[in-house]
Amino acid sequence: RAIYPELRPTAPEHLEMHLGVDLDLPGVGVRLSGTIDVWEGGTRTLFDLKTRARRPDAREHAASVQMQVYDLLLRRAAGLEPALWRHGVVVKAKVPRALVYESPPADYEAALLERLRRAAVAIRDRALVPAMPTWPTSMACSPDYCGYWDDCQFGGRSAATSSNPPTWSSCPTRKIPRRSRM
């Protein structure tokens, strides 16, 4: 706090606020949960703290899915209405520095709920897609970082059962147009 006073919350009402809510989305139910770093009740500010290797673009803050989820959790699980989203970011460089990004909450709810619904349907139907086009060299597509590694036909299961596992170029989902995947 003494090093970066600009990142100090002005009037924290809750620190590490754990929230969860059950969402009944068309065709699937979802349990959404998260831990909000700071809720400043007096100013109705949702405050998230981050460290980054590089300076983030201000547009990343305004379009943050994490802030959308936290906003939704505050409204649905706690009955609180954020008036401001604030990201406090420590950029880890030769000379570290603190940045603060602020914006009013975005109009996000319909798009976020549809995104959550599609993800839940894909998980329920076990429509697991390789993590990135760089598979299998991507860290995300590995037993250390993917929670579906053992179930994925392009990850652990194929590697364990085949001497010639499929490659990204042979992945059928790569050839399916994006709109048809769900």
C-alpha cells in the first residue's frame, strides 16, 4: 500500500468478497462464482487488482469479461449496483509502476449470459475444442493447465491411446464455421 498509494481503496466495505449465484439459462443451468477483490460501498465501486508484464490497453478494461462476471455477481447475489469499474494494475517492468483504469459498467448482460450458456452447453455435451491454434505446443492445451485434458479427444486421451495423436490441422472443429459450433 505504501509503495502504490493510487491502488489503495478509498473506503473498502468488503475485501475478497466470495459470491455465487445459480443461473437458469435456456437449456442449461450454470453456477457462477467468483471472488471480488474490493467492493467500495460508499462510491459503489467494483475494484479489481492485477499484475501484468506489460501495460494493458484501456480497452481491455472496458471489455473485461471478468468485470462483467463480477458486476453480475454483485447485482444478482448481493443486490449491489456498481456505478464504477476500476482496475488497479501493477506493471512488472524494470521500473514497476501502478496504473488505474476506470469506466462506468458496460451494457454487457445479454452477451455475457449467452456466452456462459454456450460454454455450459459445450461442457455438458463434451464438445471440447483444442485450446489454441498452436496446439499441441500451447501451455493451455496441456495436463498442467487444462481441466479437460483427460477427456479431450485432442489432448490427453489421444496422446495416451495413440502413437500418432491428431494434430491441430486434423482437428474437425478447425474446419467448422464458428456459428455452427453450438
